Amino acid sequence: MTQTDKPNHVPPHDGRGASRRARLCLFLSALATASLAPLAIAHAADAEALLKEGKQLVSDKKYDEACPKIAEAYKLSPSPATLLELALCHEKQGKLATAWGEMLDAEAEARKAARADIETRARANSKALEPKLPRVTVTVAANTPGIEIAIDGQKIDLGALGKGRPVDPGEHKIVATAPGRKPWETTLSLKQAERKTVVVPALAEDANAASSSDKPAGGESGATAQAGGTTKTDTTTGGGAAVDTKPKDKPEEPDDGKGPIHRAKRLVVDVGAFGGGQLFLGGGSVDALSALTYEYRITYPLGGEAAEYKACDASACYATVDPAIGVPVGGQVFVGYALSEKLHVGGRFFGSYLVTGGYSLLVGPALSVRVNDRLWIGGTLAVGFGGQNATINGARGEVPSEWAELNGGDEVELLLSRTIPEENETGFGFSFGAAVEVSYTLAEFGKGKSITTGSLVASAWPTFLKTWDGYAIALPIGVGYRFH
């Protein structure tokens, strides 16, 4: 066999090369692990020291110093327990929405790490914190193409419009932008558990942006500028028609069914009707008593006693009556001013006719405070007068002060005449007291721009009065409309 006839020789594959490569990779991996282990241990030690220091600062109520240290500890050695400690620190610092989000993350991390104790703690703390969160709801008055809305520089998902977004207590800046439109921004401040709604108006057209985008590359030959810059020539249609580019008036905000904006610095008028019950105790003036005379004892300067007779009138005599229940039907009017979105101050008038006989007229300064989206609490310091039918059980006459000791007091009892009716209207005379307002919003209308914007409310006004010679307690309940 010649040299050229020898077959090609292929060395047998015994796997020894692959084995060597596997051993090399294993060696390099072990080497990397060994080199990184001291670094991981150092990070864990630093994290533990930072966490311990942060917890001590929390105990000392130095939250502004504590939270950054706990955050750095979590960065060096992430764990759900450290994240929960950071959340609790932020809660004490007043960053409620930040803390709430971290609690939810800590719960999820603890679930993955099978840390049931941390998961339970995080869930309990987040549920307890949730009712305290301030929330801002952002809506838009018009659908503007390309609109972007940001709260404190963080863009929000347009799909979340109309939903309450948790934020930290304090001031927040809301900015809305869109291509070819002027940016819009506003600032609002929220307290713990407070809820506010921000309506982004239709963004005005930006004339500068529109002119720069419409200007051809070769200059202004493609557009004919009109006086005032309010029209341009449409060269694309070939007809040279003038197209109005003047910004349109801002459209009215649509009624989205979410109720009015309770604006501050404006007139507030509340008008309503009511019915209820009224309890009268004590006594008061009765016109029929003016036909009576009464007597009291006096002494002469030279000695001796005698009887003095005096005619009854409204200032000298009053009737005492059995407790009487009346049924008032009437109305109330509040006229005031909104010092803020939640505080209205002004004056309130109550007027009622008692279907059981009598009347009541009261007026005084009042305030009304919005506790939440639907509940209002307030009060009125009331003065006025009135009368109520009651059963007369006696009468008393006034004794001059110089003869009070001789007559056993400053009043004497009268003998009632048969001409005095058994039941009669007893006048309150001058009365003073207070009425408490409890109002619940049934429905809201408008968006704060028209005079019809307001709320339909159901109200109760527990009222306590000191009359001239007795007491009156009333509970009017009714409905009204508050224009605000």
C-alpha cells in the first residue's frame, strides 16, 4: 500500500477534553463565590448596623434621620423585614402613601420568602393605614389628543383618571401637557384622610407651537398672515380659503355625575322645609291673664300691713302650664360665605307654625363644616320668640323686690278666673339657645360654575331654648337645597 492509500486517521474521542472544561468552570465558579463571600458578609454586617442605628433613631423620634439609614440598609441587604421597618418609619415621618406602598411590597416579598410572620404584620399595618391616606382624583374636562398628566413629576396612567390616587400629606403639583397646547398646572394641599378632586380644563391652543409647525421650510410663502394672526390660507385645497385659527372659548366642564366642586370664596345659600316635634316646659304669657288682678302684702312706714292690688299685664303675670308637645311645620334659610371648601359661615333663620297651635321665629349666626364627602355638621346660636298651646295649671304675679321678704318670695300665686280657658296659647317671650345641624348629602348637581350648583341635603336641627319663663326643646327634620 502506497502512502496515498493510507486512510485518514481520526483520533478517538475519549471525553477527556470536556471533563477538563467542566472542572475548569467549576473551579472558576468556586473561586468567584469565595471572592464575593467576604463582600456579601460585609454588606450584611453594614446593613445590620444601619438598621440598628435607624431603629434607635426611630425610638428617639428622629424620623428624618432614621428613614434614610433604614433605606440604605435595605439597599445593601434586601429583606421583607427591613422593608417593613422602612415603611413603619415613613408612616411615622408622615409619608403615608409611601409607607402604604412599601407595606404592600413587603407583604408580597414575605409571601415569596415564606415569612408568614412578616406577611401578616405587613398586611395588618397596610389595612390600618389605608383609611388615613389622602387621595386626589384627577379628571379631564375635554379629551385632548396626546395629553399627559403628572403629579409631582410622575406621570399617571390615563386609565386611572377618575379614581382616587393615594398621595402623601402635603403640597402636590399637578401638570397637564399636550402637543400644540399650552401646559396647565395647579397646586393643592391635602391633609390626612382628605380627598380632593382636580378637574383639568381643556388645554388652550399654543399659537407659537401652531405657527412653527405650520411654517414651510422655504419661508412664509405657503401661508398668508392676516392681521392679528387669527387666520391662515389653506394651500392644500387649492381654494385659498381662510381658516380660522383663533383659539376657541374654553368649553364648559361636563357634568360627570361626581358632584360639584365645593369652591371657596363664594356665596352660599341653603333653603329647606321641615316638620318635627316640640316640647314646651314651664310657663309664659297668656293674653287672658290681663283681665285679672292679684294682691301682695306691704307695710306702711308708720307700721301696719295692708294688701296691695295690681292688674296683670305681660310684664307682671305669667301662666304656668303642663308639659306640652307641639308639631311644628316650617322652613329655614341659611345665607353665608364659603371661607374654604369645608367651612361655611353666615346666619340662619327658622320659622315654623305649630299645627297644634303656636309659632316660632328664631335667627342667629351659624356655621357649617363638611366632615366628609356627604356629612355636614354645624350649629346656630339662636334668639327669637314664639308661643305654643298648652294646658294652664296656674298663674303667678310679680312682687316688687322691697316686699319680696314679706311675701315669701318675688312672686305670688294667682287665683284663676273661670274666664281663663283651660288651654291657651302660651307665649315664649324672648328666647335664646342653640340649634345643632346634622346634614347628609343625598345628591349633588353642577360643577361650580352656575348658580344652580349645589347639594340636595336631608337635615336635622336639634334645638334647645331657654324661654322667659320656661324651656322649649325641638327636633325639626327636613330636606333642603344648598347652593354653593
